[in-house]
Amino acid sequence: MAGISQDNKRIAKNTIVLYIRMIVMMVVSFYTTRVILNALGVDDYGINNVVGSLVSMFSLISGSLSGSTSRFITFELGAGNKEKLRKTFITSVNINIILAIIVTIAIETIGVWFLNNKMVIPPDRLYAANWVLQCSVITFAIGLLSVPYNASIIAHEKMSAFAYMTIFDAVAKLCIAIAIDYYNGDRLILFAIISLIPTIVSQIIYYIYCKRNFEECRYKILWDNKLFKEIGSYALWAYVGCTAGLMKDQGVNIAINLFCGPTVNAARGIAMQVNGIISRFISNFTIALNPQIIKEYAANNLQRMHKLVFTGTRFSYYLFMFLSIPIFLEIETILQLWLGEIPAGTILFARLVLILSLVDIISQTLIVAQGASGKIRNYQIAVGGILILNFPISYYLLSKNIFPEVTVIVAIIISQICLLARLLFLRKMIKLSIREFINKVYINVIIVTILSFIPPFIIYYYVTDGLYRFITVFITSVISSVIFIYLVGCNKQERQLITQNIKNITNKLHKSKND
């Protein structure tokens, strides 16, 4: 029991550290986006967004490698095998170096051809777009090499270091945004070039930190065929899922460019950024939780693992819902205050993307649990096969001149089908009860969402647009969400724990005041 209590405290502490980081990042990111949009203009902002998507299409394997590396390092930490942990890190570095070279060559050939011959870019901006592509390639390669170091920090649950580095990245991007606003030449080219600086500096700092703090992170020439095949095979099948996910996001973004042009890419890009900032709040909780899920599986403690999955899914959803309801209702006012001029289509895109993230987040902890088992081939073939349908269906609808926001509606429907498929696989892989998940998680979060949404929606619907409604909707949303999460979303044990913690904090404050 003491060990479990200590693990829970570690999760809570790491989550708090990451949330402090996220508050700073959110404020900085919102302002940075406004400065960049104003400095670049809608078209150049859209070009930067879609060319970055093109690189992501080619670098999709880095996502599978990141998850694979994190899984294997965390698993060996949980198993306590220091020698294999060291070999795992070195093998991961070797794999990332090889793939960085391969994917860079692919981008420099196929990617350059596709950009210059197929994408819808104004002729006078094609030269700048090529600069964006080249800088994105360098960013990708450096990011790929940093994967084993980031995975080690997360596996060791040293979230304060992770938080400091992401704050540095956000502040650096703000400085870049301010700098380009004073530049009189081609701002898109300058933005692409100087954006490399924080990426390079971050990689150097990660390398130094890991080498000093984790004994396994000291690279030397070593080749382990068995481990290479083990990690490589896992990454290969994870690659299927990453391919499907990137086709859903970046592939659809390129399809929108082909049929609708960079202006719509800008609208979608802003919507995705609003969603991304909120999503990073939730990732703080899941980043702190995920190592515990994998370590419990490594220790063969499935009961504790199931509890973490259920609790993690509910509370990651509640955290996102808590933030997304007022933003969903008042998105037009927020965008007006944030950007000044709102690109056409941004409001509907933003609302639909928020809904998509709410349904997607139910699967996030399940994905971690699935990866912990290491048996992912059949899972990735089935779920990845369903997920990749986003691209051909969206492409077909766009070719028929259907409004571009329909691509998000397609993604919402497919997300629910994938959730069912994940549950069916996890029933066999880790003995997870589908009935228990539906009753304790799925139905629960739907009921809490509906109840929490009604009070602020009534105010939004009946009160005239303005600052008074904006403030009232946010306050009402916070109050209703807290009440219904506590009364309906939490079980009896969780309510008692929350009440006890509030009493402890109150007593400490009262004692401090008397002293």
C-alpha cells in the first residue's frame, strides 16, 4: 500500500509541475500565434502549416519510434534490469540515427518533387516554401535524434526537467515571433531559419542532462541484433498506427490544400493550435501517468494497471472537458481577442476539432495499456486499418466540393469505431473488461459532459453577446463542471479522497495563519 501511495503522489507531483509549465506555455503560445499570423499574413501562415505537414508525412516513423523507445526504456526500469536498460538506450540511438538518414533522403527527393509539382502554392511564394521544407527537414532529423533522451526523462519521471525545456522552447518561439515582426525582408524564410535555433539548443541540453543524470544514457558503439529486432519489430507495427494517425491529420491537411488552398489551411491550422494548447494540458496528466501503467504491467500487476487505465481515462477526459466547454461556446470571442482578424471557417473548424479531441482522449490511456503488452501486430493492423480510412473518405468528399469541415466529422465517427476495436483487443491482451469500461468510463463521461454543458449553454443562448456573457459563461462552466465531476464523475472513494485533501489544505492554511 505504501508503494501505491508513493506512486500516486509521484503522479500528482509530476502533473502539478507539468501544469505550471503548461500555464506559462499557453499564455506564451497564444500571444506567439497572434504575432506570427500578423507578421506572416494568412497565406504565408497557411503555407508554413501545410509544408510542415508534408514533412510530418515523411517523418511519421518518428512517432512510432518515440512510443517504442519510451515503452522499452520504461519497461526495463520497471523490471529492474540495468544492463538491458543500457543496451536498450544504445540500440534506440542506433535505430534513430539510421532512420534519420533514410527519411531525410526520402524528403529531399520525393518531398521536394511533391512540393514543387503538386501542392497549391502561389508561384511567387514557392521559393520561400522550399526554405520552409529544408528547415523542417533539419528540425525533424534533430528531433528524431532526441527521442531516446526524451524517453529516458519521461521513463525516469523527471518531469521538472521536461517542464523547464518546454518552457524554454515556448519563450524562444515568442522571441522569434517578435524578431520577424521587425524584419522587412521575406519573413517566412527568416521564420523558418531562426526556428532551428531552439531545436538545436534543446537537443544539446537534453544530451547533457541525460548523460549526467542517467547512467544508461552514455552512448558507446554497441550492436545487439536481438534487441534491434525486438525494438525494430515493435516500432514497425507501431508505425502502422502512426501512419494512420498522420494520414488523418497531416494527410487530410494536404488534401484540403489541394482542393481548397492555403487560406483554409490557415483556418484549420489555427483551430488545431487552439485544440493543441488545450490538449497539452491533458498530456501533462497522461505523461505523468503513462510510466506507471507500463511499470505495473512489467510487474504483472494487472489489477492495479486496470485501475490506472480507468481512472486515467476519466480524469484526462474531465480535464479536457473542463477547459473545452467554455472555449467551445465562446470561441468566436476568444479568436477575436486573440487574432483580431479571424480567417473564414476557423470557428466551425475549432468547435469540431474540440469535439474530436474529446472523443479521441477516451482512447489515449487505452493506447498506452496496449503498448505496454508489446503484442501490437494484430492490434495495429486492425485499428490502423480503420483509422487510415480518414484520408480516402475525406479526399473523396473534398473532391465532391463538400465543405472542408466535413473532414473533422469523418474523423469523429471513425474515432468511435476505433475505440470499440481497441476495447475488443485489450480484452484479450490485458484482460480488460469491456462492460466495466463502458459503465465506469464511457457512460460516465457522457453524462457528466451533458450535465456540465447545460448551465453555461443556457446563458450563452439567452444572454446578449458581450464581455458580460463571456465572463458569465466561463464562471458558470467552471462551477457546473466542478459540481458534476465531483457528484457524478467521481466514485465514493475518490470523493472521500478529494474531501480529505481539501480539509488537509484548509487546516494547513489555518495553522499557518495562526502561526
